[in-house]
Amino acid sequence: MQEWSRVVRWWLLVAGCRLGQRETANQQRATNNQQPSGFTLVELLVAIATIGLMLSIVIPALGRARDNADIVLCRTHLRNLVIGCQIYAGDNDSWLPVEARLDNPHLGLIRALSGPNRGATVKDFYCPSERRPELALSAQNVAEGNISYFYYSFKERPANRLLSNFLLKSVAWPRRLKTTMAPDTWVLSDSWFSNMPTAHHWWPKGVNYAVLDGSVSMVTQGPRNYFK
């Protein structure tokens, strides 16, 4: 009988321990279920602020990188147009094509420089940074001869009142260009108007320009000070 009593007491002890462990586990689970899950409000605000800071740094950098790439492509377009002018001059006693005015339309220039063995394509007449509909690449602008650039071999005085006073009053006309002139003579450039930003977003006064020797440069301030 004593042996049986010991066995019963041992079994009751083990069962009690197991029940106690289960109760403790149930209490722990209940406590865990009462604890909030996910982010706290403070953690969420910190995460939002961090993301906003990163975007404020990354987005302008991406925009500047894109504008710089467009500036390089714009220079390529201008260089191709000058090459086209040089090829044309080779067939026309060193004279470049002559347009009516320095600003649009330039339908004759498109016809003279684009095509087989002319060095330029229709896309070369348009700056990739240009967003103004009257100057950007479109089928209508191509048909009407409206391009992104000013062309400085022309016969008549400019009449567009949006042009700077420098272009309206200080640039001599007629201005017929010949390849025998000074090699740094301006041939083409980005369009620039009085009190208006140019096509290049990060350089609102920046102007790419091409000269007779085929080189292309950019001025970031006051193109009139560099014009030749």
C-alpha cells in the first residue's frame, strides 16, 4: 500500500507540474496578444520623414543628371547642324544657307541641311531639353519649319518682340555667314528670349551655341557677352 501511495503522489505531482506549465504558457500567450503589433506612431513618423528626406535628395539629383544628358545631346545636334552647314558651303562657294530671320520659321534650313549626304537629320533641329510646344519636336513644327534653335545667317532684321534688345538692336543685319570668316563666329544656338528661362531647367540662362569651326560650347549666364 505504501508503494501505491508513493506512485499516486508522484503521478499527482507530475500532473500538477504539467498543468502549471500549461497555465503559464496560456498566460504568456494572452499577454502577447494584448501587446500592440506593427509600428508605433513615432516609428511610422520617423520612417516617413526618412523616406521624404531621401526623395528630396534623390529626385533633384536624377533631374540634374537627365538635364546634363540632354545638354550633351543638344550639343551633338548643334554640331551635326554645323557639319551640315559646312557641307552646304562646300557646294555653294563657302556660303552658308541664308534664312529670312534668325528666329522661326526655318523651313529652308531644314531642307538645306537634312537629307542624304547633308550631315543632319530632322531630329537635330530640336533640343531634347525643349518643352515649349512651339519649339519642341513635333510633326507640325517640322512641317512649318519651327525649330528649337536660332540661326545667325539671315537677311532681315528680327521682328519678334520677345527677343532680347541685344538681338533686336545690336546684331547687325543682314548677316550672311561664310566659312572663311572667323572660326568662333556664332552659327546656331539655343533659343533665348528676354526675361524668359532657356530650355535647360537647371541652367535657366544657359545657352548651347555652335560656331563656324564646328565646336560647341555652353554659356551659363548672359549669352550676349559671348556672342560673335
